[in-house]
Amino acid sequence: MSATELMISPSLVAKSDDKLKDILNKMKEVNQWVVPVVYNKRLVGILSFKELIKRRVNLETRVANVTSPVISLSKNDDFAKVVVKFYSTKARAIPVTDNSRNLVGMITREQVLSYLISNGHLDSGTARGYMSSPPVILGPEDSIAKARWTMVRDNITRIPILSDKKLVGIVTTRDIVNALYTPLSERKRASILSEEERIMASPVKDIMVTNVITVNGKDGLRTVAEKLLKNKISGAPVMEGEVVVGVISGVDLIRSLESKFHLSMPIEAKLTTGLRNKELKAQLDGVLERYLSKLEKFVDVDNFKVSFKEEASSQGRPLYKVSVNVATKIGNFIANESDRDPVAAVKRAVDTLEQRLIKKLKRIQEKKGDKEEVI
């Protein structure tokens, strides 16, 4: 099975000079989360709800100004390469290009899951074995701004809402984008900021979905995949009795194929003795994998090294110096940070690397554009 055999023609393709308001409305109409952006048929970027949640953008803005750097598959890639790309980037959909970088189609995570089901790749394993746990949760009175910030910080797209430890709803990236953009589309610029502040200060109970689709921790992976596809959702809370014990998504289902498809994250982490306790190590591993997935959306990562150095403690708390080194096809990038919270230090260091990567990619793209104009 090749990418060409698996791909479909996307219902919506944006041109780089299209206005955001026009494309956003169409995204909702055709229920398409990820939109390829082209210039003269050539893939130049991707527009997604996940990108739009990061900051409020004027609806008159050109799509080219709000796209993510290109992540794509070649039409000649085999299924193993497709699985690896979805695993490393955690993408919802990936455009497919020809040898000239022209857009020829798109593969969605749903198509990958359908193929895995039909070929018996999800016939073993349970939700409990592959869910993300403990789940990131919020309460119904928490603000939409907090939900938005949490999603961006943790690189997640859904948050279960609990009241008195019971599941009462779920909020997704799409819910926040709809709240953030829809009410503002017909308003004047002068009123946008105050309206946005009002929306962000509102409680998540105002936008959450209350009829939550869940799975059981004992459910097999095939059952989970079929439920996600049937209900057209990308993930669901995992329940054991009335307790939310985790969240499982299509990415977690793909992760179950690690040994079969030799999936791996190119992460090397040197931990100090104080960071080797099981809970903290698991937390750091999770953070590193999420951030690597973000970087993989911009460029292929050959190596991702993180090292920690423990400095003299103050008031019983050591200071951790973190060094993050990322090797990519466009160069090596290094960032250093210090904090008494090692997780916070890692996040700041990788955020710095992400910004440097984006700037470098934009410079490369601008140079290519200049050459094409000269030609």
C-alpha cells in the first residue's frame, strides 16, 4: 500500500492569498480540520484549528500569514513511511506531494486507522495499555482562556471536564476556535479585543460538549478505533467505572504499532540522579515526546538530545540547567535554560528552538521565492 493508493482529494484547498474568514467558514462546512495551502499548485503550508487556537488572528488576514510550515508525504512513500510520519508528527492529516512539491492529495489519520483495522493490525492491546495517563482535566468553571493555554502548553486537542470527580463534558480545539472566531466575524475591529477578552474569561461549561463519547479501559484497540471512526472524533476519555483514568486518541492507537513498524522517537535524555524517579521521568518523557512531535511538523528531526545538570540547591531545591540540542536537515539548533522545575526549563528551551526553526524555515522559503521570481 503506497501513499498514492491511500490518499484522497481534499474537499478544501486554500490559496496563499485567500482570506482567513473565507477558508475558516469552509473548514466548518466540510468538516475538514487540516487545509493544504498552495501557491501555483505547490504546497507552501498547512492551516489547522490547532494553529488557530494559539492566537486570535484578524479574519481579513491572508492565509499565507497564519500557516504552519510544510509537513508532507511523497506520493511514492509506502505505508510504513506513512505510519512513521503520523506517529512522529501526531498530525490529523498530511498532504501528499509529487516530486515537484505539487499537491496531489491528502491522507487523514482516519484513513490510516481504517486501513489498520481492515488488515488486523489493531487486534491486540487495550485502551488502558495505550492511553495517555494521568489525563489533563479542568473543571466546568475554569475559563476558556485556561483551556486554550493548557492545550497549547501540553500540545493536546481535548480536555475532559470534571465536576466532583465525575465527567460532565469535554472541550476540544474546535470548540475554542469556534468560540474565538465565530462571534467576531461580523463585528467591527474596535470591538474585537473586548469581545475576545469576554469570551476567554467565560467558563468552559459555556462551550463544552456534554454528551461525551467514552471508551472503557478494557476495550480492545480495534473497538476503540471503530468507535472513534463511527463518531468522527479523534480521541475519547477512558473510563473505569465513573473514573476518568486517561485519554486515548488515534495517535495512541498508531503508537501500539511501535514494534511492528519500528517506530521510535529520536530522543536521547541524560538525567541526573534526582530526575530518575519513575513519576518525574515519565513526566519528562511525555513532555519531550510532545515537543518533538511539534518540531517534526516543521522539519525532519535526525536527533533530539536533552541533558540536565544539577546545580547547588537552595532551600532544599536544586537548580537544573537544561541543554537541548536538535539536529535537522537544515542545521543544528541548541538552547539552554535553567529552572528549579526541570519540566519548565525543558519547555522554555524547546520553545526557543521552535522559534529559531520557524525563522530559519521562513528565511529559506523567502530565498526560494526570490529565486522563482528571478526565473
